[in-house]
Amino acid sequence: MKAFINEYASLSCAGDTEALMEAIYSKKSAISIDTSFMSDTPVGLGKMEYEDFFESLKSVVKRVLENSNLENFHKTLLIVGSSVGGMAESETHYFKDKNYKSIDPSRHAISVISDTLQDAFNFYDTRAISTACTSSANAFLLAKRLIAVGAYENVLVVGADALCYTTVCGFYALSVLSSKACTPFQEGREGMNVAEAIAAVLVQNEQQSDSIELCGVGASSDAYHMTNPDPEAGGAMSSMQNALDDAGLSAKEIDYVNAHGTGTQANDKVEGFGVETLFDNVYVSSTKAITGHTLGAAGALEAIISCEVIKQGLIPPQTNCKDLENSAINIPFESVKKDVNYVLSNSFAFGGNNTSVIFGGLK
Amino acid sequence: MKLYVKATSSYRSDLEEISIKESLKKQYKVDVRRKDDFIHAGLLGALRLRDKCEIQRDDALYLTSGFGNINILAKMNEYILEQGEYIKLFDFINMLGNTTSFYVASELGIKAKSIFQISDNFTYFHTLITIYASLQREKKEVVLGSLDIASLDNEIIKRVAGIEENQEVLSSVNYQKLSLDAENALASIEFDTNFYTLEQVEEVLLENRKRVYCSVRCEAFGCEKESFYFETEASYIINRAIERGESLLYIDFYDNRYKILRVESM
């Protein structure tokens, strides 16, 4: 049984989906320089505007429901991908009270996002996946497999992560943060921008007039190093090839690769090499120069970007890149108008946890 | 939905007076540095499974846990709050869900996908459904690790999980090698995506001829249950039944809904 993406909504530092795509095509990065997490260390972060992250979360999901063919989510499986769940709220309580006693346990666990949405929308069933930066990409893997065996007809994939001390300071400890907006694939790039986002995607077994097909998903483990990817790009290529095999496509049928492209030295070098080896001059760019790295939400947010690229027939340009490190990959510096049939979106995470998802337009 | 169990391994903290860290160092020659208790426990279960079966590089790895690695979160917040320091590198790394799966995949030589899945209760059941769906497409075998360790914050765990305050919380790690193929299997596990009402479970029990086990949350039916709690208890009960050559029906309960699975030892 095939799986189709029939509705979606998002919120990131670039705004809603419409504002996000406008920012991507006009190359306007939404990254701001911030000292609120580390007063003596300015870093580029992707900060959203909201009063309450969980209210924004419910609002994004409600938008999907209202625009979908469903009256409610009572027969829908919710799969949440998040790297830190309710960490931001737990931190707030802990910093205020100096202990955990006042923490509401229902908002403490990693599954807090699915708990919150379950309370608000009464889903049939829920799952939470936490594989760091591949979390919501892996949620698509599960969604596709579960729909294929007829276990569920409707699956809502939600990627959500809020900024918190743990991630900002944690990536700082890893020495991979950029003090400015990140510059993916640029020679001499400084690092990544931690960011927050909420992205909700409704995957169904029924095709609609404006559906995008969830054609294939592939995953792999480098099992090479905890924080560095396999320099031979074995895991990255295996993940992309598995997605192609799952979709029944050849590499030359892919029109655009939405790269993981975090702007770190290690990721972009290896991913660029993997794309160069596996594909023949395919367009590739990273939209993290606009949004920052939204961690567990990245897979879902970039799935929405991929769907929009197919619908608009417009390849996103690479923002913040002047001198390419790897000139063998085809990075467009301006938008490219063309018929886009298939987009492959990469998400790679610590521990060499790799997931690639292929989206296809329906003719 | 049916999966076949090819091999199992179990560790339960109250049954074995061992230092997991020492066992890893001495018995398995594992470098235990920079890893915490949660990761050590995950590795011990995995290596015990490897002692019992062959693991292929294209087997997939799934880890599931009720609450993940809670101790490391407390430790990190204490650094920031009490010591005024930034987070230490390996605490941040160890906090991430796929860190444990990375170390396990590395030790087992697994190169296929690895997934760390946490559900709102029924986490073991949900992971079985995911594995079944994935295997339909991928036709390989899967290593499933169910991992819960007693935490500094057991009172929070009890409140989240709906467990009595006087309930003993244990650490336990249970691994299973799962397949769609029945050849040389030790047992089968049968399950579905349904949630059952009390009345529906009663109907199932009327027709059931197998031994019945319930989770500690399950007040109805007067079935056998354990005195201890950890969220992935079902995996332990299954492994023990397989070891004893038993067949059983297991019932879990949360939020007015029941889940059922059936184990048939071969």
C-alpha cells in the first residue's frame, strides 16, 4: 500500500511554511546572534517567536487537522520525532526551584510532545522516537512501513524541538557552533546553528489531488564514531541507496537533494562526497542556512520544504555560500526553475544514524 | 501480527549481584570509559545476546525504553545550576537517544538502521508493531533491546507511569533476536494494533487456555503479576517464559485501555 502526504504545516525561526519558502528562495537567513544561553559566547541560533512552545505545537497540528479531510484524529497514529522533548520546561523548573519536585511529570519525559498532543486531540495511538537529528526522519520511515502493512490509514508525523540550555551548551561543548549564520558547503565554514521548529505532516493511504507521494525511506548506521561520520561516507551513501531501492528509483531520477548540510566541517565534507559519488550532477543545497539545525524536527521540516519544492517546481538556492569546498557537487547559487519529480532529503545524526527520505510529485 | 524469537538475553538487577561495568570490562573486554550506567546496561544485554546467536551486519537494531536515560538529565542540570558550568561533552553525548544504540551497534557490528523508540506506555508493544511492519519490507532480522534502569527520579517515573508509590522499581535489560521466519525459532509472539476494553479482555480470557500474566498496572482479572515494576516488563516476562518453555498470554493496561500479546514456546 502506498503512502501519500496530504497536508502539512510548520513553524520555524523563518515563520510559517509560506514565509519559510519565501525566505529560502530570497536567501534571507532567519538566524539571529544570541547571548541569552551563554552570556560570554555569542552564537547564531534559530529562535522562534512564541509565548508557549506547547501552545504553538497544538496550533500547528490544529492547522493540519482543519485543512485535512479528517474530522478528528481519533483514528490517526501520532509519531513524534524529538531529540530533547520537554527538556526546556524541565530546565525552567529546575533553575527556578533548584530541584525537580515541582516538575509536572507529564511534561518531563521525552514523550512530553506526544503526551501534549494526545491530550489535545485524542489520537488513536502515539509513538515518540528519539534518535537525535534523525528523529522525525525516522518517524517517516515508521509511517511508511506501518501504512504499507495496513496497520494504520492515517499517520501524523510531528517533528518538534525547542531551544534549551542542554542542546545549545551541549553543541558548544562539542565545539561545532557557529558565531554567525551557518554557511553550509562553504570552504572554511565555522559550524552549525542550533534552532527550534515544529513541523506536522499528515501521511495517509489515500491519494488526493495535490498529494505528494512518500516514495521511499532508507536508513543505516555508520557505527563508526559517536560524533563524526564515516569519512568514506559509507553510512550516508547506504542510507541514500536504501531510500532509492525502497522507492524503486535510480539515482539519476532524483532532481534535487535537500542536504542535511549542517555547516559543520565533518558533516558537509562527508555528505558532499556521498552525493558526489552516488549521483550524477544532481542539484543539492542545504536550507539550514535559513532555518538553522532544528535537530529532531529537521526531518519533518525539510520534508515540508521538499514537498514545496516539488509543488513550486523551483530548486532552492544555497544561502551563505560563496566559495564551495567541493566543486564536484552541483550547488545552485540562485533558484532554478524546473519540473521536479523526485526530491531526496537527508537527515544524519550522532552515532552515524542516517535516514534518507524520497518524495515524489504525482502526474 | 506474528514475530518469531530466535534468541534472548535478560538481566534483572534484583536477581544478579554483579557490577555491570566490571562484567563488561572483564568478561567482554569492553572499553567502559565515557559511558554511563544506561549505556553499560544496554551493552551487557546486547553482548549476552551475541553469546547466544549470530548477529549479521544488516540486522536492524531497535532499542526501546519507558523513560530513557533520566539520571544523565539530572546530572547535566546540576552542572549548570550548582556548579555554574557548561555541560560536559560526554554527558551531552550520553543523553542523546541514539548514543546507546550507537555503542550497541558498534559492539554488535550492525550497519543497518538503528532506532530508539519511546512510547507513552505500551512501549514494548509499539516497538513490536514497528518491527513487524519494517520486516515485511526489509526481510532481515532485528535485534530488539528493551532497557529500563532504576533512576534517581523513581518518584517521577511512578507518577508518569501510574504506579503505586510503594512499588519497587527495578533495572532490567532484555534482548530478543526477532524474525518473520519460524525456522529454528524458540517461540512466537503474536500481537496487534488494537486496544481492548475490559469486556473484550474478559472475552479473550474466557477462550484462553494459556497461563496469564498481567503488568503491575493491571488491577482487574486477578491474574499472576510480578511485585516489581519497569516499563518494559513484558519483554522480561516473555524471555522468562521462553527459557521455561512456557506459553502465555500477557496483558498490559494504561489509561483505561488494554493491550494483549500471546507467546507460544516451540
